[in-house]
Amino acid sequence: MGSAKNSSTAARKARIEEMRRAEQARERRNRLLVIAASVVVVAGLVVGGVVLVNSQSDKKDSTASGDAKGSGDSGHFTDGKDGVRTWSGKLSRTHVTTKVSYPMHPPVGGNHNPVWLNCNGDVYTKAVPDENAVHALEHGAVWVTYTAKAPKADVEALAAKVRKTPYSLMSPYENQAAPLILSAWGHQVTVKSAGDPEVDKFFATYVQGRQTPEPGASCTGGVMK
């Protein structure tokens, strides 16, 4: 009798131990599942966050790379006693890859192409893109422009001056209010002729002048049209 009872007790203990082991095994599996689920959730959040950030970054980069066609400028010209017109207001400097609509002609600043126009005494005989020329102004160049009404002798004399002046360039520009205009970043002046005293004064003041947003930046290695 005692032997049967002992045998029954031993069997019950064995079943209890087996159940305990099974329960421990289930707990381990559950813990692993919880950990795995947590990892998946965290990974999903990280990936989602990266996608969101990249999406926002792409949107921002898209705008900066040229989706906006405006110059980003605001303000107006103020006339100085010396005849130099100074832009009073904001001149944006975002790099864009599309055509830009500027509020002044020739432009004296604003959003512009990432590649500057070569301005190491370069004389262009055909019109150049505003967006590249504005980048040259950002580097501290003076831009001489002229229309078909400008006397040939003045055009030739100004071209000779530009050729011997680093950080300057020259090109025809029909959409301007006077036959001869000199421009720098944020500044512009109309001159009567190549011999106008304002020519030398403007060059002396604004070639790599204090108005330059990026002094010392290159005027070579850009584009030449």
C-alpha cells in the first residue's frame, strides 16, 4: 500500500516538474516574441523617421535646386548722390537650376545658378545667362553691360578695361534702361561713356569691394558662354 502511494507521489511530482518546465519554456518563448516584436516596432519607427526626414530633405533640396523661379529678392533701388543705385532690401543667395525672374535688369543679386560665369577679365560678345552672371557678382565681380545703342568706341574701350581687370566681365544686354551700365552685387550705375569718371570709380570701389558676399571666391573654372 505504502509502495503504491509512494509511486503515485513520485509520478505527481514528475508531472508537476514537467508542467513547470513547460511553463518556463512558454515564458521564454513569450519573452523572445516580445523582444522580437519590440525590435520590429523600433526598426519600423527608425525607418519611418528616416523616410520622413529624407522626404522633407528632398522637398527642401528640390526647392533649393530650382523649383522656385523667383529671385527671392525684395526691396528697391535707392539713388545715391554719386549716381550709384543701391538695392535696399533683401538679395537672396539660393542656388537654383531654372531660369530666374529678377526685379531689376541687369540683376544685381538674388537666387542664381550654382555655377558662376567666368569673370577673370572675360569679354562676351553674346548675351549670357543672368543666373550665372549673378553668381559672378556674388564673387565680387563688376559686370559691364551694353545695348546696340552704345557707341562702338565706348564698347571697345570698356572691353579693353575689362580684359585687364580680374574680377570683371562684359556682355551685351538689350533689356536695360540705358546703353551702358555697370553692376556689382547690390549696386548699379549708368555711365555716359567709357570716359565717364564714374567708370574708374565704380571699378575701384566694387571690384572685390566690401559689398562682396564671397570675397576671394574664384572667377575662373566656371562657365564661359
